[in-house]
Amino acid sequence: MATPGPAPRPPVVQVQHVSKDYKLGDETVHALKDVSFQIDDGVFLAIAGPSGSGKSTMLNMIGCIDTPSSGKIVIDGTEVSGRTPDELADLRSRTISFVFQTFNLFPVLTAEENVEYPMLRRSDISKTERKERVAFFLNTVGLTKYAGHRPNQLSGGQRQRVAIARALATRPRIVLADEPTANLDYRTGESILSMMKAINRAFETTFVFSTHDQRVMGMADRLVRIEDGEITTLGVRVGKVWKYAKEKEVQIPTNDNELQQLLRDDPELRRMVMEDPELRRALLDDNSAPSIASKGN
Ligand SMILES: Nc1ncnc2c1ncn2[C@@H]1O[C@H](COP(=O)(O)OP(=O)(O)O)[C@@H](O)[C@H]1O
Ligand SMILES: [Mg+2]
């Protein structure tokens, strides 16, 4: 008799036919239009799209900061709509953490006090446990020596590391990061992203980050591209190979021939690869890029 494998973990977030309208005077802005996708547990997912495409709106919905005009969001098995503000705050504080573009640290608190802060509202975390977690996560982000520094005594990259330690300290299922590298120079941003990815792998924390930087999205292993409030592409990466689809059922190509076939058949994939040197490197050996270009379209 075959032994059953481990049960597959259910998706940690399900977004089902979500629309969001904002009223601006007489006008209605359709920030999200019938968006559906799911986030598997433990992934490193990029929400990519130009400015104004709806990335922050999407993250705010997933983070229960804002609610959809229609559609359904299920977080860790709990449907979000119909919850009271208190229930939402509770779900949020146990499940979700945020990392912001502008770091959002309290200027009067030290690095360790900033990391400790979100745990203060959690009666289930003792003072000893709190102190241990602060030390552990400041060490994780390489800032033990800076524990007593205030934000204005830290560089941008260090501030974002404090924000990441703070996000992790409550041991959330999901960390939502809205353009976490946008206020950092490219090198610093890259090292922050690499660190987030290492933490994602080590702790199996799901990371969802938004970006309009093509280079940054190349580091993800899942991609949701949105334009003008609509999903234009879903991507899954296995090893060096990305497969893009609008559908949820994504076939993973298993060899180079399949990849070449995909690039021939899929103009969207070809366009994205051509636009993005980082993706080109990830998908193809550098020197094979021109042969794709010469196929034209
Ligand atoms: N609170 C709001 N009131 C009115 N319009 C908004 C509000 N928030 C976002 N929008 C509009 O919704 C659209 C998507 O915005 P946003 O989600 O911030 O995009 P992104 O994060 O990709 O730059 C934009 O047209 C923006 O102007
Ligand atoms: Mg935004």
C-alpha cells in the first residue's frame, strides 16, 4: 500500500474576484478590477507593476488595512470580510507583519525598542520571551551592535533591517513589504532583498513584496504582475526557469527545448524577458539572449 505523502499546505492567502473602487469627488477610481490569485505558504512573491497600478491597494487588502469593494480575501483560513475592526486587528497582529518603503520606525525609540514594540500588545508573549526575540532577530539582521541606536543614528539600509527584525519578531505567517527597496540605493536594496530571501528560506516565512523595479522582481520565485488594476501575468520560477501564465494552472518547463518553445509561443513572456536583463540572465545563458531577439515579433 502506498504511504501518503505529507498533506500539501493550503495557500496562506486567497484573493477571489477582488475589486476596489475609490471615490474621488465625482469620479470613481477602479484601483483593482476582479483580481484573483493565491499565495502558497512559504513563497517569496513579487507584486510588480508601474506606479499607480494597484500594488499598494493589493497589499493593503491582503494586510487587512483596507477592505475590498467586492470579492473575497481569505487569510490563513479566515475570511476577512464581515470581521469587526477588533477581530481584524487580532488576525493582523498574529498573522501579518508590514515592512514599509519609508521604514516607519519610531524616531524616539532605539532599534531594540522598535523591534519590541509590536510584541507589547501581545499578552501571550512574556517579557523574557520578548527580550529573547528582540536579541535573536536583531542578530538575524546583523544589527546586534546597533541595538541602542535611534533611527537617525542608522543608515537607510540599517533602518530597513530594524523594520525587518520588527516584522519578524511576532513570528508572522506573512510579511508584506510595500516597495521595501524604493528608498535605498540599488546595492543596499539588493542586500536587503537577499536578506529577506535568506530569512524566507530559513524560517519559511511567506514574503510578499511590491516593486516597480524590474531588477528586484527577478529575485522572486512567484510573480504577480498588475497593470491598471488588473493581473496581466502570473509567474512561477523553478530553478532558473520562469513560466508565465494568466491561468493558475502553471506548467513548469523541464528543459531548454521546452523553454525555447515557450518563448516562441508566448509573446508576453518574450517581451518580459527582452525588457529585463536580470530575467534574461536568470532564464537564459547571457549569450543566448540575442538569438531570442532575432526571432522578433
Ligand atoms: N485612498 C485613495 N483614494 C483615491 N484613490 C486612490 C487611493 N489610494 C489609491 N488610489 C488610486 O488607486 C490607484 C492605485 O494606487 P496604488 O495602489 O497606490 O498603486 P501603486 O502602489 O501600484 O503605485 C491609483 O490610481 C491611485 O491614484
Ligand atoms: Mg504603492
